[in-house]
Amino acid sequence: MNIYYLRLITGASNMIDSEVKAKGVAWSESGLYEFWTINENDQRVGVAYYPVDRTIIESIEYGVE
């Protein structure tokens, strides 16, 4: 599991810091970051979605259990 530290752009000069605990991240064709984990059936399950154009992945902490 990883922890993704995000900065979300909410307005002209407004930002919110957030974090997501997930196994990985992917970019979707619809313009979203999809943070996902793996369930007991070895299938990806989305845990959070953020718009690519309003989200900055500041850092990633790998291997957190």
C-alpha cells in the first residue's frame, strides 16, 4: 500500500492538501486520477477519483502497510 499526498486546486488561489492510501494510481480517459486497491478476488477497486487538471501529486510514500 502507498500513501499519495495531494494538493487539490479548488479555486483561483485556494488549495486543499489531502492524502489517499491506495495500492496504485492510473489516469483515465475521462480525465481523472483513479486511486485503486486490490480486493480478495485480485480485482482493482477504485478508492478515490480526482480530476487531473485540478490535482497535483506532491509525493508518494511507498510500502506503507
